[in-house]
Amino acid sequence: MNALLLALQRRAHQSPRDIVLEGGGHSYTAGDLLAEVEALTGVLRQSRAGTVALYADNSPLWAIVDLACQLDDICLVPVPTFFSKGQVEHLLHSAGVDMLIYQQTLADKLNDNCRANASPLSSLPGFCLSALKPAHPVCCPLNTSKITFTSGSTGLPKGVCLSFDQCLNVASSLADAIDVPHPRHLSLLPLSTLLENIGGIYMPLLAGGSSVLVPPAQMGMLGSSRLSPQHLLNAIEQYQPNTMILVPQLLSVLDTAMQEGWQPPASLSFVAVGGARVAAEMIQRVRDKGLPVYEGYGLSESASVVSLNTARNNRPGTSGQVLPHVSVVSRDGELEVSGNTFLGYMDQPSTWGVQTIHTGDVGSIDSDGYVTVEGRSKNILISSFGRNISPEWVESELMAIGAFHQVLVLGDGRPHCVALLLPVNSGASNDNIQAAVESANSGLPDYAKVECWLRLAQPLSQADGLLTENGRPRRDKIQEHFAIQVDQLYTNQQESSAQ
């Protein structure tokens, strides 16, 4: 039995009435949770499940399924709810899933085969269990107990194979680094996101705390591309958490709210932000207004978090100090991570047992172990004048202004950079946007300045295939999607220069 389950057993014995999970109108004590996990384990054993896929929104029931699979040593495959129907079908097929547990309200996103043999799960109200017939045996490394699917750079996601112990190594490092006694964590990201799974369930339980797991609609998440800021702020105020995890876009929303007078609850002790580079100016601005936010860095192949700034060890402008369960070096400008490396990619035996991960991230590490990430090596733009430009660098400068919720910079093989911009204020005039761009440009060298821009009519999202699960831009897809508009930007700029 792993450390997390032992901690739950100990807590259920010593403090059985401690609330450990809540959400959806229900609360679970340590004793309740252990009983629910054991009951579901009995069901899974009876069904002889080998690989279980979980397709559901955030709720305490999500955590119960996860823990039950750990107790019975069953491989769990979380299914992102924003995946398209085709991506879900690919995931279930390629992972050799023989048992699907799904939320009934999501049934219309599944094909007929998934629903054909489904039956309600009495122990999980609103959930169904469906036996599937894998088309082929899955090819995974030994000891694979969790397969997390990443969107990658193509439409078909790939499976990263991990053991539960590897995930718990990260959770334990996080608990020690954050050092918040008995943390009350509010999950804002989907639990199918590995970072939230580990930081939102495992870390609080290991640290003697609790998790608030509520459906996305209650958090103001309207589908995968729209957000109601006021609902989000209300939820944070209602649940009074100690810890949260943000992606940069959510941080931008809170930044805007604080500039308009919103005050974060005093209960907050630690807020992590990751998924993309964040300007040090924005971090400092929100921290000065009362949000204890700290930047980190990680990747699925290391079971999420690799480095993290904390209240005790904080260096603005970096992605924090390397956590003790891994080591990081920068070789020829690329970050390499070893220790707690993933077991390998599903169906790719050549990746099994790899001890060092070549991250593809351009960055450095200083003598004190603080990591600075400049951007993805494959994202480097080379202008037609031969200048190398990290788009993440320019994007972070634009985001630091506080005028935009989303920014994406393009310009490979072009004479200058252009940007796709989603303003915070939908009523902002073009003159307002231009002023914000010029403000960001003032801190950039000439070759990296944004010369022209396109105003986005709607947010980039996972639903349209333009963002990954962690909110990272899928740059190749975005460039393809906006190719005509971007070409027109350059054409207009050339015509304007010729006049």
C-alpha cells in the first residue's frame, strides 16, 4: 500500500471526522472517504477491471475513483473533458481500456459502444460503469499505474506512463516545499490535468489537509473557452482556500479583478502558477495586492512539478528552485531533467527506462538551483533578418501590462513580430490596445517589438484545438488557423510602409 493510502488510513483511525473532501453539496470525512474507496474497490474487483478510464468533471467522486484504483493496483487513465469525441475514442482505444467510469451528464460525448453495456454505479451517484472490449493489448512499461494524455502538437494525444509512487514523490516534495499546515486546497483546473491531480488531491491529503472539488460551472468555467470572472471570484471567497493552482490566463483574470478593487481572501497562503512563462512584473503586481503567487515549472514526463518558488525560497523572474526529487542541468541551452522520470510513452518501447528527459525547453539554472525558462526551443522564431526570438519572452512582456487575457506572438521568417491579442476589456478601443502594445515594446529591443496585431474575437481554447490541457498554446495549429489574417497583417504593414 502506498504512502497516500497509509496516510488516509491513519487519519481515518485517528481523526475519522476530519473533513478531507468537499464539493457538489457533499462533504466526506476521512472515515467516509476510506469506506467509499474500499466499497468501490470491491466493485472494480468484481468487474475484473484491468485499465480504468475516468471521464468526469471535478468532484469528490473523481478522487474516490482515483484512490480506489490505487488501492487495488489498477491502471487509471483520466480522460480530459475538453477532448473531442474523436480524441476520447482514440484514448480509450489506444490505452486498451476495459472499464469506463463516466459521469452521466457527459454521456452524449461518448460513442454508442461506450454506452451500450453501461450500468449505474450505486456507490457513485450520477456515474455509470461500462465494460469495454479492447481491440488489442496495450503496450505499456512495467508498473504503469497512471496514463496521462497530453495534447502534444498534433490532434491525437499521446500517453505518458507513470507509477502512482512517482506521482506521490512529487506530491510529497510539494507538501514540504509549500509548508502550509493542513492546507485547504481549491481545485480550479480539471483533475484530469496531472498537475491538479497531484497538487489538488494527493498533496493536501499527504499534508493532512482537504480538497474542495466542485464542478467547473460553479467556478465560472463556461465550457472550455469561456469564463465568468465574477463566478470565479465568488467561489474563491466562498471556499476560503489556503492553496490554489493557476494557469497564466486565470492569473490575468485575478490581476484584472485586483486592479478593479477585488481583495483576495486572507486565507490564501500559497498560489502556484505555471504552464507558460509569466512576467516578473505581473507576479510582483498581484503579490503587492495580496495574492501570494509563486511561479513554477514542470512537465508530464517528470510527473508534473520540477521547480517552484515558495515563500521561503523565492527568486522573482525564475521558475523557482529545483525540488529534491529531481535534478536539472542546462546543456547547450536546453534543460535536462533526471530523477523521477516517467516510465515511457505508451506504445513506444524505445522511450522506456529513459533516465534523462531532454525537455526541449530553453533555459538556465543558477548556482543556487533556480531555474529560468526562456521558452520552447521548437518555438524559437528566426526573423528574416536572422534574429532569434523567443515568443514566450515577448508574450510575457505584453501580458505584464495587464491589458490582455491572451497573447500569442508570431513572426518566423518574417521581418518583424505580430501578435494575436485578447483584451481584458472587451470594450477597449484599438487606440487603447495600441497604447498597451507600445508600452510593452518600450522594454523590448527593436528586433523583438510587435509591429502590428490582430484582435481576437473570442478566446483561444481547448475545444477548438488551439490550447493544450494546461493552457499552453498549440502554436502550429494557431498559426494554421489564423494564416490568412496574419498574412494580411504583413501585407497591410508593407503597403503602409511603402506609402
